[in-house]
Amino acid sequence: MNKHLQQLVELSEIDKQIDAFEPRLKAANTRLHKIEKEKETILAAQASLEREIEDATLKKRKNELHLAELGQKLKENSAKSSEIRNEREMKSLQLEEEIAKEQITFANEEIERLDKIISNRQAEIAKESERVETLSGQMQSLSDEVAHETATINKERQEVFGKKEALVATVNQKGLSFYEKIRRWAKNTTVVPVRKQACYGCYMKLNDKVYAEVIVGEEIVTCPHCGRILYKEPEVAQSA
């Protein structure tokens, strides 16, 4: 394998390493974002529960006010009982008292129902608060871990970038331009090995002439099917 081809093979491997850093950084942050999202969901649920409590508390207050009004009305009716002049007035007063007592019963039942709702929602909020606290602790721990992992990845990336810069400085500019042109569409399959007389970029079989040129390795050979740069792996070349 000639020097220029060897350099492009090395450059391709370095570019693969560089491209691999981004998924690693994304994976590290994905774990943290997952917990953040879970915490946001719980906080949204808590806000909804608090709105239910506010609504139930308001309804309870209205029923309590209604109870007070009904109690006052019963007192007034009791005072009026001494002023009844005929049976008709007595029946009318009795009907009002019955309706008031029914409304009192309903209001008390409604207050009891609303109290249960408030109590249940408060218990749910307390439970969710515990989850939020647990997640907050996990987030802090994971945040420190991700920060350390990110710093490590960035350090490794800088080292690899340094290797690339050093290598690029020695690569023939014409060959480098050719490499970059192919890399724009082929990405990390710009330079691929030939195995079993096939291009390992498009997996198409090479004719004998192209295959022979790849084995010799004196020139930069491209796949006639896909245009990727081809090379023969050292151990395979020796056995061939």
C-alpha cells in the first residue's frame, strides 16, 4: 500500500473516531434529559392536583355559606311559627322547612365528598413530592457524572483532532481534496476495505482488473460502482 493511500486509510479511521464522539455525548445527556422530563411530568401532575384542590375548596366554601343561609332560614321559620294564623300558612312553613332540611342534608354530603377529594389529592401531592425529591437527588448525581463524562469525551476529542491536524499536514492536498469530496456523501464509508473481491461500501463485486490494482496498492483506486476509495487490509493482502 503506497504512502498516500495509507494516509487516507488512517484519516478515515480518525474521522470515524471524531464522528463517534457526538453520539457518546448525546447518550450521556439523554440519561439526564430522561430524568428531567420525568420530573417535569410529575410537577405538571402536581399542578393539576393543586387546581383540583382549589376547585374543591371553592365548592366546599360555597356549600358552607349555603348551610349558613339555610340555618338562618330555619331560625326565621321557627320564629314565624308563633305567628301562624291558619292551616295554609302552617303547611307553607312546613314545606319550606322540609326543603331547607333536604338542602342541608345535600350540602353536608357534598362537603363530605369534597373533603375526601381534598384529602386524597393532598396525599397524592405528598407522594409525588417524594418522587420529585428522589429525582432531584438522582439528577444532581447524574449531572455530576455527565459533566465528568463530557469533560473526558471532550479531552479525547481534542487529542483525536490533534492527530488529524498532524496527519492532514502531511497528506497530499490533491488526495485530501479528493477524499473530502467523497466524504461529503459517503461519510464514514469514504475509504473501505475489499473483502472476497467485493467493495465493502456498496458490496458489489469488483472485476479482476480493479481487484488486482487494489491488491498491488500502488495507486488510489476507487470502486467502479459507488466511487469509494478502496484498499486491501494488510493481513488479507499477505494471504492473497
